[in-house]
Amino acid sequence: MSADLYFDSSMAGQTDDLQYSVNYADAARHIKNFLEKNTYKLLEAAAEQTARSILQNYSLVDHVRVEIKKPWAPILLPIDTVSVRIERSWHRVYVGLGSNMGNKKENLERALEKIRADETCRLISCSDFIATKPVGFLDQDDFLNAAAEVRTLKTPGEFLSLIQDIETDLGRVRTIHWGPRTIDVDILFYDSFIMHTETLTIPHPEMQSRLFVLEPLAQIAPDVVHPVLKQTVRELYEIAQKPPAVSG
């Protein structure tokens, strides 16, 4: 098999310091030991799990390409090998969180801890917890909102399933639209992806008009560009703060 590991080597080049580089001998031993300890029926599974193991165990590595070849494959044709080649990366996701039932601060902290506890996710940063007034359905308590940056190996659909499971675990019940909730977790950005399905739209379709989303997000990601609107989070936040124009 072969593996190509990609990371930002600029600091290693500038400082000549091993802490900013990936020990390729150690990585080779890791791959060898991993494949000796784990057996798979399919080349696809072996490649997938090897790539995931590399990304999870070498924090500097952002992207990996893995190819596994099988010599003398039993396909009764004059072919020396068959192979599977995959590329996998960490993805950068920004999420918005909100709670206005029970212990709001604890609800947000528990949701963040559950994200952090998933082995395919890394919690990179989180905004302050910000108190905001309810929107839409006004007959409810104020919210506590936050935004967080997460790196994940999950696809958008897999990450959606994770946060929906977290909402369920923390007692989220969907009854009234815009209504009170123990916890609400929304995907705001996933890399620079633009997608729309029956269950998921990325970027979040209403984030640019929600101060309770933009205020905490501007704390941790002011220069991130909305891939559809082509404006930074800081610019969207400033626009959202302006009072509506009065005609007359």
C-alpha cells in the first residue's frame, strides 16, 4: 500500500523544528501495525479505516491519500493487481447552538461536550454564550446562543445525524415552530459547500438575517466568506444590525 500525507509544512521549513513536522517513519510503522491488527474483507474498508486512523492519530495531517493494492487477484484475467485509492480530509464546520429551557448554560455545555466526545470530531473554538430575545414565537423565555468551530471526518449527512442525536439525547422536542427548546444545533457552514436536499441546506438558509447566529459566529469566524452571498460573516453581521430603511 501507499499513503500520501498532506499538512502545512511552512512552520517546519521556517524553524527546522520536529514538532511542526510529521515523522514519516513513525507514520509508516503506524500504518503497518494498524493493518496487522485489523483485517477487512474489502479493500475499500481497509483503505477507509486506514485513512481515518492516520487523520485521527496525526494532528498536523489535514488530508490523506491511501492506495491499497491486491496482487494476483482471483479474477481470471491477466492483471497483476487490483487497487483502491481514496482521499480523505478533515472538514471545517461551523455550528450555531441555542437553548431557552432548563439550565441553558448546562445544555450548551453538554451539547459541546458530546460533539467533542465523538472520535471523528474536534472542537476547535467556541464563542461566548450570548443572551438573546426570542424571534418568531415571542411568548417564551430568552435564549442563550453560541457558535462553535468543529473539525470533522463526517460527511454533511453524517454530521447532521450526530447533532440530531445530541438534540434527542438532551431532550429536544419539536412541537412549535420557533418555539422553546432545551437545545438547538444547526450547521451554518461546512467548508465552502453549497448543497440543498430535503433534509439539509448548507449554508444555513436563514443565518444572514439572524443576529442571534451572526453575533456569536462573528466572534470566532469574522473573515469566513459565505459561499453564496460572497460576504464575510463580519459584513453580514454589520448589515443585519442596521435598522430597516423607512420609505415615505
